[in-house]
Amino acid sequence: MNASYPRRTLGRQGLTVSAIGLGCMGMSDFYGQSEEANNLAVLHHAIDRGVNFLDTADMYGVGRNEQLLGQVLRARRDEVVLATKFGNVRAANGDHLGVNGRPEYVAAACDASLKRLGVDQIDLYYQHRVDPETPIEDTVGAMARLVEAGKVRHLGLSEASAQTLRRAAAVHPIAALQSEYSLWTRDVEAEILPTCQELGIGFVAYSPLGRGFLTGAIQKTDDLAADDWRRQNPRFQAGNIDQNHVLVEAVAELAAARGNTPAQLALAWLLHRAPDLVPIPGTRRIARLDENADAALIRLDDAELQRIEAVLANHAVAGMRYPEAAMAAVNR
């Protein structure tokens, strides 16, 4: 593993990870079919590059994504900072059954993840979505018992509100909040990011490339596979996608002017938002992984950051970031 690749620390308990991680969801779910051998090659290459922060969840592929990572972890556990999540419950056929944060479920979900991953300990264990029926104190209390038992090193939450973060942190230190954040999704800036900074909670940005849209590779909805979840996303649908392309084209012009790709500029911009912010772009291609990883080496000056802000101010994003039903699961 390349030990010289840039590192960042999440939270105040010393969880150090690569400055850019790898979101593994798309290797097993939501973005159409993929080949296991290719995914394994990408995972090994990431670790070789020094991208050691691998992110999965028990719901991705209904457990298959954790099993995929388990094949890599057998030989390379000590080289990986492993993050997984619980709480989004799915049936064997993939149907979503709701969110569960009850203490007894927390314990059972962790044991199931450990078995699929083939490890004794998870480095960062997130509640994937906040359960509105279970007090966050009860959920985090159960998660804290996993730390006491040695099954988990650090705790995290995903898509939690500032108020929920405060209540959770009063029970046990929270190393990281994982929520969507990118050039076209900036909801967290008003209240959540300042709360994280106040409480000493690191921030992990998922979908930092707008589910691939900010790369410029997706020109129209028909570019997506028939079973690609993004077809259901409002920002990729007719009436919105053309307007959103105007933003992508403007970002691409800025990137080209400094010899970078749009994806690299989007990731570099995020890295400049806070010193303890780590984006986790997903990919199933080695070339794309290298492109993303190189963004950690980019330095933007104040003038460049101001130009990016001007572009964002003049190009409104069309469409919600999730379909309405999925937005209901975001803790506000």
C-alpha cells in the first residue's frame, strides 16, 4: 500500500483514513450489472494506491457488497479502514422494509455484518438512517456497547440532523457523519457542517460526484442501464437533466482551464471545505479510481474557489436529490 497517500482524521478519537475513500455500493447494487472479478481488481488497486477507506453497508446488494469486501479483507485486513452501516432493512428480494434502530437489532445487524465481512472488528460503524420510532439515545447506546465489546472501533451516523447529532454525541463520541455533499447538493452547509465542527465530528461526503453526473459522462437518461436506480432520481429525469447539464458544462470549463477533469475539480473543492472532510466517490473502473484519487493532490487558491462559487451561484440545480419517498427517510 502507498503509505504516502494523503490522510485525514475523522473525529477526535484519532480515526485516520485516506483523504479520498472508495464508496463500494455500486459494485453490488443500484447502478446496473457489474463483474465480480473487475470489482475485486478495483478494490485491490485502491488499496495499492493508498486509498484505504472502504465504505459499504449491509443493505448494498442485500449483504453481497459486504461479502465482496470480505474476499479482499481475508488477505489485506490490516491495510484497510473498514466502514459499514446498518438500519436500512431490506427483504431477500431487495424490497425496502423500513428503518430499524432498536437496540436488539443493532447487535444482531453488527454480528451479521462481521460474519459477511469475515472480520472480528469494524473500524467505523454507522447508523445508515435515523429510526424515527427509536430514540437516538437508545440506538447509540446499543452501538456504544459494541465498542465496549471490541466489535466496533468508532461510531458514525448518516443523514442525521444537527439536533440528532447533539443527542447522539451526548451518549458516545461520534467519529463521523456521512451525508450527501457535492457541488450540486449543499444542504449540509447551513447547520450540519458547523455542528460537526463544533462537536469534533468528521464529515464523510457520499455521492460527491452527483452519482456520476458531475463527471460529465452522463448526457441523457437513456445513457443509464434499464435497471439503473438513477432513472428514478428527479435530477436525471426529463425537464431537469438538461438544466443540470449547464452546471456540469460550467464546472468542466473551470476544470479544463487548470488541466483537471470535472470530477477532480469537484472532489478538490470538497476537500477544501474542511480539513476533516473525506469524500467517498464510487467507481467500478481502475482508470476512474486513479482519476479520483489524484484529486487529493490538487490545491485550489482563493481566486479559483471564488470562481467555483460564482458558477454555483449562477446555475441552479433542478430536481430533488432523492425521489420524494426516499427524502422522507432523511432526518431533518
